[in-house]
Amino acid sequence: ITSNRPVLAIEGLTVSFDGFKAVDNLNLYVDRNEVRVVIGPNGAGKTTVLDLICGKTAATSGSIQFKDIELTKMKEHEIVRAGVGRKFQTPSIYESLTVFENLEMSFPRGRKVFGALTFERTADVVERVERVAAEIFLSELLHQQADLLSHGQKQWLEIGMLLMQEPELLMLDEPVAGMSVSEREKTAELLGRISQGRSVVVIEHDMEFVKSIAHKVTVLHQGKILAEGSMESVQANPKVIEVYLGH
Ligand code: ADP
């Protein structure tokens, strides 16, 4: 069933920390097949928005609809299971395990319990690991220990670990921080590919990279949307220019 409704519909979202509104009555809609980039100066509320979506922070008011599911009352692990994946800035892979094992462990029923890998390596797990490894440019390194990967490859592995759970919404916090130029280009290609059939929300500071990936840009400032639209339109917006120059 195809629907014109956005995959993610955020309405009136507000969170106050001791009376300070870090996110202030935010409305945000993200479609399927869309790469949305959220930009804005430090303290604008970008990270807090992602924290609210993934259930790390509780909203003061407002709603977050993901497909037909209201996320604001759900726990973090329930939100993951509903199909929302979040990647933080620093990779949180298992350095002593191989690429294969890191991916395998992220297979939904392959959850690690008390440090032990206690599930069977069934054909469907292997098939998905190989498919995801190919997506993240790591097919040749499946049996390499993760600590030997480059910083960029570790970032891709973490994206792969999210893809193992087949999320419909992926959220990435500065995915190219610390990457080489060629790794950045490959990451742009990767994000374009993984947005097909999914929604991807990215926080990013590198404007060249934003330009290369964004279907639409949302500019946050003081917890509110300052501008939204194509990269060209927000870059030409006097309010956006003022906020960035004034910083
Ligand atoms: P950005 O990611 O755009 O740099 P953040 O979302 O990290 O901005 O922060 C927005 C504002 O909310 C900042 O002023 C920050 O200090 C504040 N803030 C974020 N989380 C908390 C918290 N848990 N308690 C108090 N203030 C917070």
C-alpha cells in the first residue's frame, strides 16, 4: 500500500528543561524515500529532536507519529522494534568482533544476551549480513576484526548494524565527521541508496556534504524552524544568513 502520508509526522513537539524550551512547538514531516538534513547553530535543538524521536528524551507536549504509531509514550527499545534506527556520532561497534559478527549480532533475533552469542547462524541471517555488508562497502572485510577498520569503515559498520534491523526511519548524527574525502563521497552515495524505501534524517554541519545528500533541509534555531526547503532556498534565506553570520 502506498500512501501520501509522511512516514514521520511531528506536531507541536515541545520539551522544556527547567522552563527552557530546547524544542519549541515543532512541526516536522518527513516522507518515504527522503533524505532530510537538519542544520542549525550549536544549541539549536537538533540533537534533542532526535533524542525525542528515539525515546531517549521524553516530550513535554506534542506528538510524534511514525506511520500509524505514536512514539511519545513508547520506550526506546519499543521504538527500535517499531522500525526506527539511530546512529550517534561516535561509533559503538564491538571492536573485538569481526564485521560479520557485529552485523550478525544486530539481527533482530540475534540479540546478544549477557555477552554471549547464543543464536544459530541460520541462512537468513547470513544472507542479510552479506547483503548489508555489500551495501556498506565491507564485503571484502567481513572477517576482519572491527578494531582494524578505518574510522570511516567503523561508521559504515554502525550504519550496517542499523540496517540489519530493517528500519524504515534512520537517524544519523554527523555521519561523516572525521571521514576522508573519498569516504564522504561514498557515504553520500550510501545515504542516497538507503533512503530508497526509507526515510533518513541527518544532522550535519558540513554544508558541502549537506548539499550532496539533502532532498530537503530544515534549519533549526532556538528550538524552532527558521527555514525549510531546498538547500538553495535556505542558503538564500536572509534569516538563515543572519543566524549563521551572527554566530
Ligand atoms: P544542537 O544539537 O542543535 O547543538 P541540542 O539539542 O544539543 O542542540 O541542545 C539544545 C539546547 O537544549 C541547548 O541549549 C542545550 O544546552 C539544552 N539541553 C539539551 N539537553 C538538555 C538536558 N537534558 N537538560 C538541560 N538542557 C538541555
